[in-house]
Amino acid sequence: MVFKSLLEPLEINDIILPNRVVFPAFQTNYASSEGYITERLLRFYGKIAAGGSGLVIAGCMAVSDEGAPETNVIKINDDRNIPGLKELFSHIKNNGSVAGAQLIHAGRQTLSAITGYPVVAPSAIPCPLMKENPVELDIEGIKKIQDDFVHAGARAKKAGAQLIELHGAYGYLIGGFLSPYSNKRKDEYGSDKTLFFTEIIEKVKRSIGNIPISCRISVDEFVEGGLTLKETRIFALRLAEAGADVLSVAAGTYSSIHRMAPKMELGEGVHVHLATAIRKAVDVPVICSDNIRNLEYANNIISEKKADLVAICRPQVADPFFIRKSLNSQFYNECKDCGNCLYFLKGEKYVSCPQNPALQDG
């Protein structure tokens, strides 16, 4: 089969993606306990890049110790992180993909037992899953975290990242500010729920120049009182106006985690319609994701202009050469929806996959 639309390059600012397939940021917990790049991470991302994705977004990368969502997350909060990140991005590029870096602050969706610091959030409302009472950020705290994103962006640029993604989805800190589900503030950061995010975009943009910024958002949180397409269609336009060069469409929060990584029982391309709606609202490329498990379907999404880029995660975790094998009509190890990649829900230390035994190697 000819995958003409999927294999068409896409130019964004000064970079050219060789095709429309994205490996999205994926928390493996393969970093060292200090947040440094390990040989295990280099092997993981090297294989994914060699497997054929046009864009590989490494992450998530914590912009501060207190913002780390997990124990062995990649960190980008110190210049000592730069040499390892430089090696990682070079490894991705040398294997044929454009190298991206996703920056995150977990907000209320972490634990002080993990970070060693008090959990913070837009409002003092605990995450229903994590259950720890967060401290409501004051203006000084808000500005400090925004600066953390700026410094992290500068480090990513220095290390060689070709695209930087700001994680505003899934109820993490930026997404927490966007959502009425978690943001009950009475100040300007409550009356304009995009303000925290748009200020970060503008500040990071000034720091990194023409490197593209992708903004990942949960277009529908699937929780009562949370974000829906009605709000996020408007929010997406504001993010683009602030300087977002790409919008990456996700769904769900920790309170609706079945939507963050949906099983096939929810249907093929379960959230593609959300990406299509956002694409109609903005003039920047849009990434769609979730339950896109074969290249025929992915190609149709692009050819029918439902999205500009297609994120394919779990099939590439099950078989890092999923893209190349599919293009060559070769057998590949298929994702079986076992949920082992959501290791934290099973009490495991890191990502594993029975379809990909190589991931067991430390």
C-alpha cells in the first residue's frame, strides 16, 4: 500500500519533519534517580528513531525537582543535565528522526514522597487519584515556575532539541491552570485560565528563538466540571496567538485515566474528532493521538485532513520498528493492550512490555 499522505514532509519554522508520524513523549522511568540520561534511555529512543517516526519527542522532562511526576523521570533543571541530553538528542537525530523535548511540571499529580517538596497547584484541591493536599501557588511561586520552564527550554536548545513541547495536558500543572476542575482562583490566573500557559509560551519563545513550540492539551478532560471542546477550541486559538507552533491534542486527566491511554475497546482513533475540531480553529499543525494502531488508518487521517500529524505510541513500544515494518508489509509485534506500559498503575518501577522483551534489560 502507498502511504503518500503519511510520508509527506512537513516544514515547521526551521525544521522539516520527514514524515507525519510522531512518537509522543512517554514516561519510561528509565532515567537515573537523579534524572540523568542512561544507556537504557539511549537504547530505547535510538530504536524508536531508527524505526521510522519523523518526530520523536523525548520526555517527559521535569523542569524542577519539585515538579517531577515520578521517581526516575528525566530532569532538565540543571546545566549538569545538558551533556546527557545532548547525547540523547544526537542519538535520535543520527537515527533519522527530528528530536523533540517535552517539558513538564506535575503540579498536584505527584507526591511529596517522590519529590521531597510540598505539592503545588493552582488551587488547594487534591488530585482525586494522588490524594495529597497541594499548596496553592502565590504569584511569586507562579513566576518562579514560569522561569523554570524558560531555563529548561534554554537548556533543551543548548543540548540540541529541534522542537520543544510544553505539557499542558492530563491535569499536570499547566493543564491544572487551564481547567475549572482544578483552578478555582479568584485572581487573574483564575479569571483567565490560559494566562499561566500563554505567559510561559511567550517567555520560552523569547528564550529559544525560532525553535518550534508544541503545546499538548487535554481537549476534553472527561470529568464533571472539567474542560470540554467548547472551552478548549477557544483556548487553542489563544495558545497559537501566544506563539504555539504546533498543538498536540490529548484527552483525560488522572481522574479519567482510561482516556489518557485508552484501550481499543473505546474504539479506533477515539479522540481524532477532537483534533479535527481544534484544527478547524487554528492555523498551526495539529497532532492527533490515541488508538491509532495501523498506518492505513493513520494515512487516512492525514489525507482526509483530520489532523496534520499522527502520534503513535504503544504500537512503537511493543515494536520500535513498527513504522518501517508496516511500510514494508512485514510482521511486527502487536500491542495487546495489556497495560504494562502504565507501570505506575501496577506498582511496577518502570515500563515493560511482554511484546518487547528487550525493554526488560536494565
